[in-house]
Amino acid sequence: MIRNGQMPADVFTGDNPYRILVVDRRRRTAVGLKRDLDDRFSIQHAVTADTALQMMGISAFDLLVLQLKLPLFSGLELAGRLKKLKPNLAVIPVGPPQMSHEAEDMRRLGYPPPIPPDKNSYPELVARCREYMNTETWYRNIDRLKEDLESRYGYSRMLSQTAEINDIYARLSRVSDARVPILITGESGTGKELVARMIHNACDRLNQPFIAINCAAVPEGLLESQFFGHEKGAFTGAVSQSIGKFEQAHNGTLFLDEIGEMSPALQAKLLRVIEYGEFERVGGSETIKVDVRLLTATNRNLEQRVDKGKFRADLFYRINVFPVHLPPLRERNGDILLLTYYFLKRLGQRNNRQVNIIHPDAVRLLHSHPWPGNIRELENAIERAILLSDGIRLKADDFPQLLEIQQASSLSPEARTGADYVGITQVRPLRDVERDAISNALTANAWNIALTARQLGISRNTLYRKIEEHGLTAPVETPD
């Protein structure tokens, strides 16, 4: 099991080694790796690509060190076959700089640039073998963690090694088959819908519909029709009868995300459905009865909204019978590297990139970032970095937006207003860091809301709310 971001030392041992196949017409590289790597590694050698294919048909290997110049057929041809036969096999190509066309073809296949076959580059090969083993250690332990979560809770998509998330899993397991309404709270991007799906998958309604609706994403005038459906002719444009989300979720689960954005009038109608299990379609008179497991979520403080008269107290008490709060990623520091490796593998495969290594400078940068967009922001950042990387490892330079935010947050107030910077680094409140991050992103994107929200890993509604909270205003355009 993964604990506090550390890998157990016994994933690969002398009895269960990390298996490397060196495909090279000469034995020098294989002999060197046997000498310079410890007994956690098993090194085997094949002279030709044909022999390598036969050996891989008999035994499983974790890493292929592939010389591009081979007799009979080339390493590039072997790589092309492996992409179909073993697409997830890690490969370190080896070839001289003059093989630029072959290197480009390897890149198109999703493999990293070749290492030159000389003495000066050999230490890099040894280091990369160790790094690939460390990455595979993460991957295997993530798989073990997923299996453990699946066996204990029937759900494995929300990965964590923190006590807080494990406590949430344990609490939810006690009410999975109950009818009790559950209110899931937490910042945008913390995984509220994932938790809702986990609850549905673990209950006796698993084979029934799971219907989700984001209350903030639907225009207010259409939300009632979305909930309850409408009859033909109920309003302009209602050319046929429409079945609403409550009917679609009958005998299953209905997940209402961002419920705090709902108008008071619709809150009253929702309360009636919760209490009596019945409603009428918009423009209709027939009473429709439904049996729905209701799950709700919000990134708002509903108690404050109740105090301000913006949310009905009776509705709040009905949906808040069993509250679940998801902590932000900045409070789950031990999960950052775990989730990074999880996204690295999944998103690398999706983008046909075999980037399996994370530089220590990138790890430090990821741990220092406040992650206002939480897990969703981390996922987006990893995918951008994979596309920007050199094809070998993620480096700090592959996260330019995070670097910019870090540099801005370390400046004194005088430096941020254009005065001379005297080199004094100050610890700044997280709210100020978040405000600067959003302001800088908006400025860089000329206040393109959709693009900025996507880059920050948050929804447009969340971005609008953050703009209002921080008092940000778009620059006034003046005529030429």
C-alpha cells in the first residue's frame, strides 16, 4: 500500500526483479547494466529484433532498451510492431544523432528521443532505467490501491492515501443502501460527482439510471423543464413532450450539482418532490410519482446562504441529512504525486506519449502550487505538460503557468507594482495567490472566459464567481 507519498521498498526484489530486455547486436550495454544496476533488476540480451520478439512471447518484460541499428530488421520496425502488440511497454531507444529520420519516426509512434550509444551518454541510460523502475513502482502500487478500494468499497476512481478520504469512504459505506439524502460539499474540482457515482455504484440501485445535472450550467428559465419535463405547447419552442431528469432517474439516482445556484421558486418545487415524491410536468396537470435516490452537491456555504435568505432553510435540512465534505487538494499534499503518476499514465496513453518520468524540480513545483482548481486543475496541468515535454520526463519548465504563478507569489508588493525588487521573499495569503493566478490568466488570454477557465481547470461559473469574489474587472477598451 502507498503511504505518505512513499513507495514500499519491496515492490521489486531479487525474487521479483524489474525485467529489462536489451536488444543490441553487441553485448556491451547489457553487460554494463548488469554491472551497474542492483539485484532488483534482471537484464537479458537479444542480438536481433526477431529474437527479441520470441523472448517477449515467452517472458514478460518491463522495459526495452532498443538499439535502432539491428541486423535483419531494424529497431524502428520492431518498435512499430510493439506499438500494436505491447503498446504500454516502456522503451528507451538508442541511436546516433545522424539517425534523425528514425528518431522522428519513433516520436510519431509515441516513444522518447534516442540516447546516443557512447560512453558519455551511458550514465543517462543507467539513470533512466532506475527512473523507469521507480515509475513502474508507482504504477503497480496505484493498481494495488485501486484493487483494495474496489474490494472494500466497490469503487476505485477516487484515489487517495489520506486518512480524510479513507474516512469518507468508510462513512459512505454505511449508508450506501439507505434512502438518506446526501449533501456533498467541496471546492470546484475536488471530485464531488465522482463521490456521487461511487455512492450509486455501491448501492442496490447500481443497475438503475444515474442522472446528473449541473444546476449552474442550465439557464434559470430552462431549469424547471430540465427537472420535471414539459408538455407539448407548454411554452414557445416546446414542440413535443419532454421527459425531465426526475422521470429519467426513476428507481435510480439523481445527482444535482451546484444546488446552491437554484432560485427560491424552484427550491420550493424541489422540496415538494423530496417530501412527496411527486410533481407535474411544466404545462401539464398529471401528477407523476417517482422513486429517486437524491444526491446533491455544492461549492457554496449553504448555511450562509440560508442566513442571507438565498436558500430555503427547510430544503437545506432535507438535503443535509448526511453531509460529506471533500477537502481541497492543497490539504491532501500526500496525494499530489500519487494523482500525478495516475494521470501521467492515463493521459500519456491517451495522447500517444510515453513520458514516464518526473524530474524532482517538477515534483517540488507541483507540491508548492495552491491548486485553486483542485484535482481537475492538476489533471489539466499534467496533460499540458505531457504535450510540452521532451518526450522523456516532465520538468518544471513543462509547467509554465505554474512557474509564472510561483514567481509572482514570491515577489514583494513593491515588485508587483513595478518598484525595485530587493530580493525579499514573503509568504503570502492563499487568497492573494489565487487572485493573482486568476488575474494573470485572464490578462494573458485577453479576458477570454472559456479559455481561461479551461486552462485553470475550473468551470466558467466558478471563474465568474471567483472574479466577483476578488473584485476583478476587465480592462476598459478605449477607441483609437
